[in-house]
Amino acid sequence: MSSARFESDPEQNAHTAGFAERVRADQQKLTAELKPHYDFIVCGSGSSGSVVARRLAENADVSVLLLEAGGSDDMPSVIEAGQWPLNLGSERDWAFRAQPNPHLNGRSIPLNMGKVLGGGSSINVMAWARGHKNDWDFFAAEARDAAWSYQSVLNIYRRIEDWHGAPDPKYRGTGGPVFVQPAPDPNPVAPAMVEGARSVGIPTFQNQNGLMMEGDGGASIMDLRVRDGMRQSVFRSYVFPYMGRPNLTVLSHALVTRIVMSGKQASGVEIVHDGKVQRIAAEAEVVLSLGAIHTPKVLMLSGIGDQTELQRLGIAVVQHLQGVGENFQDHVGFGCVWEYPEPLAPRNNMAEATFFWKSDPNLDTPDLHTCQGEMPMSTAETATQFSPPAGSWTLFAGLARPKSRGRIRLTGANPGDPIEIEASTLAHPDDMKAAIACVELCREIGNSGPLSPFVKREVMPGNLKGAALENFIRDAASSYWHQTCTAKMGHDAMAVVDGSLKVHGIDNLRIADGSIMPRITTGNTMAPCVVIGERAAEILKIAHGA
């Protein structure tokens, strides 16, 4: 490999005709000749892990191994933005399910999660939502580190963005690796929804980030990671341009089963690859970026977790951390559906408008979050009851600040044993109150004047009240697929990592993914996970002079 090729601009290279072929050949060689040790091992190629691996690999003197349990992202269902639903339930989805929940009429809801290069960023709905100012300032308070504050994080967002909307230098950046734009040429129902929100008193903004996420909320066309109809996954934006470098090895179909421990120090990982169990050493650090379900699972299988739970399963306790797998949070949504007079084809990502608002003006931050879907969104139960026509659109009424808390539990000491997910959706009574407020607000917007040209009839829920409305909400509840918070950052008894993302009591082990959030962010979680990856990389570079 020539040094000239190594030093040339990787972002530019990534778009040349021969680059993908060269990457394939280079990576085949690198993975066929896996080394027994690397400086850094990053576990998981999702929205955080891809960022960490890329930033570390920018230093040619550092060797990085990026592990991914899933396979290739080079297929139409991943690449073409409008095909994202085809990934759900496919081999690119872990297809987790929560335990049956009495608060959802005994239902067990799907918790889809990416199992593919790019993780969630390769199968999600491509919304770029930064989180609210109050989220990041809360993170900073919990971490006791101003580097997590909104002002600090705003600088990261500006640095990494390549913004293609109206210029806004105070809030938006250009030239970074993260292409973002408001949904271009949206389905006319999307701007009508924004006007419908305005008609009921919700302010409107040019985009959903920046100023809109510093106050009471608002409505806007959605910011998307879509370019010319193609998904811009975090893996493709960060890792792929650097895969021609000899110091970055990307190994797919590699399931991380345990962290190899030397006393209280992480010294490597155990993986299953090609049907064989093998161990690979990390000279500097191991970074877990496996997401809010697999990160706590691997910690617990490695002896890091609540000692009572570990001893119950015969796992030797390395570090008692009672918060591992606890504090599970997710956004929940409820499909409110209207039939079009004349069906309109979805555009972009099939979801191009959004609003955030408060169920109670006395709250300090928006607790309601709704995305518009340009197709009917229903559960098996609501589909059976209401039979939404194919030519319909949805307001997916969501809770941005759920108070319910679930947990992740092992069912055995073997990595192949299934994980038990108690999502506890709607377990807190305040969540039902907020859900009712959000469904009623969506009905008010959906039936407002600006949307009347797009409404033949309201399909569901209709004018339900009391127990009937609560029953609809329990039947309609679905995950936004924003599973987070199961290895939270902080210094209390339930904290798993500190402000530098280091696992309490363990050396050379950090976590960089949505599991470290002390509280779920306001809106879709991909963008905050990218920031978590950027923060982790900064911290690692300082710690190791990398």
C-alpha cells in the first residue's frame, strides 16, 4: 500500500469508483490475518462505535479492531431511504421482544435493533435529533463534567455537521462528516402537519434542532440523514472512508461474548467468529458500543453487574455494579391514523415532519414527541380493530420523557442464553396521563384546518374517552426503537460509568453508546449517540496520547 494513497483525502476517496473494491480487498486481507492483539478494540459498529473507531484510526500509529455481529450493509433495503421497513424482522435486526406487560394488556412489543454494519444507523428512520438543552445539562450535572453540557455539545454538533439547510452558523456547521438536511421536497402532508401544529398554538421552526431544542418545543420539517434518496449511515460517513487504511480492521459476523479480564482490568475480548471461539487482546482499551441491550449483557457475562444476580447464575463476580441492566428507557408511540382522500406516495424516509410539546406548561422541558408517518402505523391489535387502509397517514404520538423504568436480565451464564427485557412500558401512571394528552393533541392537529385537504376520515382512535381511550393506548403502544440508559453515567449507586465513560472499578474498559445516558434524550437517539462516540474518542485520545 503506497503512502500517497494512505495520506490522500479518505472522504474524497470513498466516493471514487475503485475505492469500494480496494476496501474489500484490503479488509479481506486484514481479517484473514487477524492479529492476536490491537491497541483498541471497539465492540459494535453502530452510531457510537463507528465514530470511536474512525477517530482512533485517524492516528496511523494506532491499531484499531472494530467488531460487528451483523453482516454487510451493501444492499438496497439499507442504502435506499424509503426501504427501511424491509429491515425490520430481517437478518439485519436482532428482533428483541419485551416481556409480556400487564400495562399493555399483556402484550409483548418488538424492540428492533440493528445487527449490521452501521447498527441502528443502517436500519433506523434517519432522523437527526440533537436532544434538548436540558438533556445535555442534566448529563453534565450527573457526570460532574461540563464537557457534557449543552454548550460543549453544541460545539461538537457544529464541528461534525455538513448542514444543507438555511445557513445558521450559531447552531449549524458545514464541512463535517455528518450530512444533514431538512427533508427535501416533502410529501405535501408534511408541511400541512407543521401548519396544523401552528394552528393549535405550537410555534414552528425552520428545522428541529438548534433554537427549537432550547425552549418549550415546536414543529418543523424533519432533519434527515438522507442524500439523493440514499441513507447516510454513521458507518458509511465515518468508518468506510478509512477502511483503506492498514491500521483499521473491520470484522463482521463477530459476536462479542465476554470481556477478557485480568483482575480488575479489561485485557481483551472473547468473540465467536466462523463458528469458533477466539480471544483477542487489547493493548490499550476495550470500548463497548453494543447498545443498551447487549452492552449490559456482555458486562454481566463478564462478571460486572449486581452481585446477587450474577451469583444466582453462577457467574464469578469481578465488580459489583448494581446499575448494570437497570434504568432501561425507551420512547413509546401510539399510531393515530387518517385516511387520505387520494393516496399520496411517501417520500424521503416516509416520515418528514415532527413536533415536540409539553403536556403541562409547568414542565421544564417538552415531554411529548410526535413524528408524522406517510403510511398507516398500527399494531396487530389496532389493525384488527380499526383496519386502517393502505392509503393513510399517521401521527405517531410519543412520550419524550417517559417515567417508566425497565431492566435487562440474563436468563443464564451462557452467551447463547436469551436476554430477558422488562421494558415496563407505561408502568408509571404519569406516562398514561402524558400519552392521553399526546393522543388528544395529535387528534386536534390531525383534524385541524390545514390538514383537511389530506383527510377523508379519521381512522383511529376517534373520539374515545376514559377507559376506552386508555385501552386504545395500551393496544397501540409501540417502541420508537430508542432503547437506552442501561449502563448510566454518573456517581450514584446505580451509575455504571463515570464522566469519562470508564466503567467504575475496572481499568481499560469504557462504554460508548446509548446505554450511558442517565436519561433518554428528547427525540430520536442517533445524533446523541454520535456525540457520545465523539466524546469517547476525545477522552481516549487524551488518555493514551493517541
